[in-house]
Amino acid sequence: MAVQIITVNKVRERFQPAGKGVWSSVPDSDWHSWIWQQQQRIKSMEQLEKAINVTPDERLAFEKSNEMFHMGITPYYATLMDKDDPNCPVRQQSVPKTSELTILATDLEDPLAEERDMPVPGVTHRYPDRVLFYTTHNCPVYCRHCTRKRKVSDPGSAAQLAQLENGLKYIEGNKAIRDVIISGGDPLSLGDDRLEWIISRLRACDHIEIIRLGSRNLVTLPFRITDAFINMLRKYHPIHINTHFNHPKECTREAFDTAAKLADAGFTLGNQAVLLKGVNDDPAIMKELMHRLMLMRIRPYYIYQCDLSQGISHFRTPIEKGIEIIEALRGHTSGLCVPHFVVDAPGGGGKIPIMPNYVVKHEGKQWTLRNYAKKQYTYYEP
Ligand code: SF4
């Protein structure tokens, strides 16, 4: 059954189609096929040179980093890159730079201690009621800022069927778990049959209430979200989808249409952005991103401080930058557009919210607070 887009109105016209760029001769049937997009991913320097004017730094970075963390860019996402500007926010997220080769003494291979808290391979169980379930290490685009660089893009470390089965058995047998986040890599790199096998097993558990899918396909390969996929997934509602837009440039007509289909089919959509130096460390850019997301019916959920993974220090901003961004959002736009700014604590401490300090003074039952415009107000407790 075809999934109709209901939201075909003036709002849609504000989103520009990505188009096909240098792939203009490719038939639509191929271009809109997620299998074709996966097969045609840019993985070599030769392919990259057809899409952009590669700089010497990017060339050297590719030669030195590709063994450790592969390059992979879908033609769709590549069309969003500026051909000539190496500082293009989309290009920075997908094309290697030599700054990746710098490993600081404070960098960590597994900054969130996800491997330590694995009772069985592929399941991180840190909080009693929630687990992270890793289902694949493949992604349409290998984001240069990925927190799981240690295993993402490495096919040798991908979850095999036996590992998935063991993970499912662990979740099925642990009645304290009520929330499962299906993650990766990008779980939508799996086929519909494999995903349905996983999700139907989870939905069959009486103790599982929340099923979340973490996927960047809405950003990097929206064609993956086919009508057949949506019709399969909606059988297992409620399903919550979290995605990862980092810049307004990624909010295309194609992404808008896909988000519209998902929202119309009853999925809740949230966004987890990562604060990245040179990409989105600017209050005006973040505000625009949040506004675009709201038009797409994607609720801004988190802005993450860039974590301590190895080789991504060039993306890190001071924590003050995140506070500045929240300060520029709260009160200056709708509350719905204000996500939580969090530091995912190194060593597995979980997400710690950081925000501007709105408490000026607190004495006994008297609180002096300041608002977004820095005006002070007093609140008296009974
Ligand atoms: S989609 Fe997610 S898991 Fe995959 S490379 Fe990007 S950040 Fe990493």
C-alpha cells in the first residue's frame, strides 16, 4: 500500500530538492533506490573527485585514515556538498581531514564505556530499564565525528545472526527492561525482513513498552524509508524514531517528504544534533536548524557536546558554546524548539544536562531568578 504524503502545502515549498548534481543522467528509478544509493557510495578518491574538487589535505587524510575509518558517502548526501568549499558543513561531516589523525592524550577509544556495560555482545545495559541494542556497523554515510569510530565501518565487527539472537534472548529474559533503543551503526542498513524479525520479537515481550530506532537515514539516505518499510514498521507501534540532523542544509525536500510520511504514519520523530566546530557552532545556524526541524515535525531532543572519541578533537567546541546556544534559543523562540544540551559523561556516567544559570540568588524561601532578557524576578515559596 502506497503511503500518501498529507502535508503537500506551502510549507513543503520552503524545502529545496537536493537534486542529482553530477548524477543527473542516472534514471530516477535508480536514484530513488536505497540499494542503488548504498552500492554507489563514494568510497574511493577517484569517486570523490567526480563529486567535488578535493583539496590536498582531504587527499592526504583519506590516504592515512581510510584503513582505520572508511569513507562512505551516498550520492544523495554528496549532492549537498559544496564542490569548492572544504568548510562546507556537509563536506566536513563526510570527507576526511588530516586533523582526524591527531589523537589527544585525553581522547578515549570507547568514551561512553559502552563495551564495559555489555552483559552479552551487542547489548549495552547500563540503566535497569533501558538497553542499547547494536544491530549493524554499517551506515550510508560514515560521519567523520562518529562516536563509535572504534567499530562503525568495520564489517568484521558487525553483529552476526547468532549475536543478534543472543541479544534478543537477553532482552526477552530480562523483565526489568522496558525500553530498547535499536542502534548501530545505522539499523536501517539492515533489510526490512531482518528489522521486522528484531522488532516483532521485541514487541512480543510484555515487559517492553518503548521501542526506539536511532537512524541517520532521514539525513543521509531518505530513500531508504520506503512505503514498504513504513507499512512494516507501523504494525509494531508505538515506535519512536530519533534522527541526527546537524545543519539546515541537510533539511531538503526529500527529507521533508520522508519525515512527513513517517509523521503521518504515526511515528514520533526526534532529533539528536551534535555540536560541531565549524559546522553548527553558531546560535543563528542552530536556531534555523531547530525551526526547520519543527516544520518537518521532528522535535529537537538533544544537542550533544562532541564527546572524547579519538580523532574528532577538531570538532570539539568549549562547553560554553553549547550554553551560549541554549541561551540564544530559550525565550527567543518557541519552547518546542529548545532541545536539551547534554554532555554524555566520559566513562559511562550518562547524559548530563547543562544549561545557562537562571538562578541569581536563593535565600531560604526567596528565589531571585532572571529571564531570557536578563530581567530579574523574585519568587516566594509558601
Ligand atoms: S550514522 Fe551514526 S553510527 Fe553511523 S557513522 Fe554517522 S554518527 Fe556514526
